[in-house]
Amino acid sequence: MLANADKLVAIMRAAGQGRAGDLVIGHYCSLSAGNLRATMLGWRGAHPDVNLDGIEANRGALLAGLDTGEIDIAIMAGEAAHDGYQREAFWSERVMVALSSSHPLAEREIIHWTDLRSERFLLPATDPGPEIRDMLLGRLSVAGMQPDVRMHQSGHGTILSVLGDGRGLSIICEGGSGTQYPNVVYRPMYGEQGPVLICYSGYWRDENCNPALRRFLQFVKTRYALSFKISENSVE
């Protein structure tokens, strides 16, 4: 009984310090590659006693999960207009063009915006598809002409799986380029200033007192040499 009591005290102390317990991360981006995957794997390796879970959903559902406490932290591209939480930029990833290996642009190591003005784009209606669509409209709309963007109810994986027959192109973030599809290749997008990047930010409620969240924030802060402030609820 004494041994069990000592073990229980140790578990409770570890949970209170963020070295055990649960952490739920919400996201809508692929985990096949990129910084989110590397961060989650790194965190899991450094904190094996914390039960790490992920919820993949669209932006609205992730924000609702933050409100209800179902999600500790949501990691999303761009900015979300929602009150009551803290937002900090975590990292940036390259924007990639996914296209058939037989497409003429596949022979190039990099692709510029001007190379894409006559192309057809296939995007998912779910996040981050609408944000990518807006980026395409902003970059490729000239003299009253808009790019040919087709929004589909299918997910990005389904869209990428049919690009090999030359139906069109798709735009993805670097985190989605770890999965290979038949006859599909990925090429980085370049603008006037170099690689086109998209920023990912973390969103969390400052009153969330989960010690594992505080340790995760400190982990991200150290890993990416960031300078944001963590609330006084943090556990050292």
C-alpha cells in the first residue's frame, strides 16, 4: 500500500509539472513531413509519459475545440479572427506545387508564379484550401482575368492521387509533401524574393492551466528560438 501510495504521489507530481498527463493538439495540415510532424515527434520523445493526442479538423472546429477545452492548442496557417486566446507565430513552411510527372513544369527545379497563369488548380474545400485559393487569386489575377481554381469536397490526399493523369495542379504546404502518389511530383514555389512561405501559428487559451501545455510551449519556444511570453501558469 505504501509503495502504491508513493507511486500515486509521483504520478500526481509529474502531472502537475507537465511531465505526465494529457496534451491535445488540433491541426488541419498533413503530418507526412514538415515542422509539425517533427515537433510532435520531438515532444513525444522528450515527454514519453505525456499522452499526446491530435484532432484533425477545419479551422472552425478547432477554434470551437479551444473554446470547450477539448483542444489544448491549435496549430493553423495564417491568422484566425477569434477573441479570447493567445496567438504566436511558430514556424514557416515552403509552398509546393504538386503536378503530374509528365507536365512540362515538372522538368524545372523551382516554379515561379508567372509559370502558373494558364494552369488549372484543384483544391480541397476544407482548410487550408480556401486560404490557398485566396493566395492564388491575389497572385495570379491580372487585367480582370482570374486563375482557374476548382474547389472539391474531396480531401487533399484524394486530389493528389488523381493529379498523375494531368487533370491539373494543386498547391500544398511542405508538410504534405512526405506522401508519394503515382506519377506526382512536388516542386517549390518561388516569388520575387525567393521561396514562397506560409506561416503557422499556435493558438491557445491563456487561462488553460494544463501543465503539459506550458511545457509544450516552452519546448516549441526553445526548439525554434522564439521569444514569446508564456503566462505565469507555466511550470518550470
